Amino acid sequence: MSGDGESKIEKTDEEWRRELTPEQYQITRQAGTEPAFSGKYNDSKDPGTFHCVCCDTPLFKSGEKFDSGTGWPSFWQPVTEEAVETRTDRAYGMVRNEVVCSKCDAHLGHVFPDGPPPTGLRYCMNSASLDLKSEDDSAD
């Protein structure tokens, strides 16, 4: 459930395919992963808020982004605990904690316990699942 009391956004596979680029669809709706160091936000230092590319939910602030050296944008916390959900991912012979948008279930990436203080977490996200909006754009 999303933390804001609203119901989840549910669309058909056909609707998602129409609204997203092939890369965005493959990553967000099929739990894909972009190649390391290929995403547009990996090296981004631009200020703003990263929103879900599928439903525009605010997910991460640029001030919580850090250079993890992994090749994917990494954050030490989401904008709120309710913004994302974690699920056990057993794909590829590993057990990882998948991170999804709490509003639309879009696959965002994974969270690992090797991040910096104060949380010690590394939310390792796919650029293709995010849309960076400047502070002016994301202000309500």
C-alpha cells in the first residue's frame, strides 16, 4: 500500500508500454537493470527531486545522493519511508532487497546495507526509472 492513503496506480501492460520508452518499460515493469555507468543520473550533481518515471511520485532528493562507485545513482534514504517499498528478490541466484515505487510498483533498483551514515543504506537505483525535477519544478 502507498503511505498516503491513496490506492495504487494500476494500468494494463499495454498502457505502460504506450507511456514508457522501451528501456523504461523493461526496467520499471519487468525488473530490468541498465548497464553500470550508462544511466543519465549516475554522475548527476544537479539539485532537485528524483520522481518515479511511471507515476511522478517523489522518491529521492539530490541532497541524499552520493557517489557509490557502483555505476548507478545511489541514495542513502528516500524522501519518506512511505515513498518506496522493499521486496525480497531471489533472481540470478542471489537474495537482494528490491526497491519499488509504493504508488505504482515500478521497479527502481535494490537497497544494500553498505551505504554511508546516517542510515548505512545504499539505495542503488536505475536512472531509467527516475525523472529529476529541479526544486522549482517539484515545488507544489
